[in-house]
Amino acid sequence: MPDDHHPLMPRRNPEDIDLAAIKADLEFLIERFERHRREQALKPLYTMIGSAAIVIAWIELFWRHCF
């Protein structure tokens, strides 16, 4: 039975692995993830400021029209 086990991926020779390419890919993915996380962190702030501006504009229009 143990001889029937076949790994999903064949083993590679350690000499064939390009560590510099792997490192460059990881650095690119980390930088892209951090940039995406920073952009997502500011979205609630933009929504809050935009909503406040709409409410203030509505109050100003209502105030000038009714009084």
C-alpha cells in the first residue's frame, strides 16, 4: 500500500529552483496587497465625508428655501 502513494506535484531538484524569482514574486504580491489594504482603509472615510457634505448641503438648501 505505501508504494501506491503518488504526490500531487513531482519533486524538483534544488538546483532548478530560482529563489530570486520567487523572492521577486513575493515582494510584488506583498507590495500590491499593502497598497490594496491602504486604499480599502480610506473608503469608509471618503463615504463619511461625502455623506456629511450631502447632509450639510441639504440642510443649507432647506434653511434658505424655508426661512
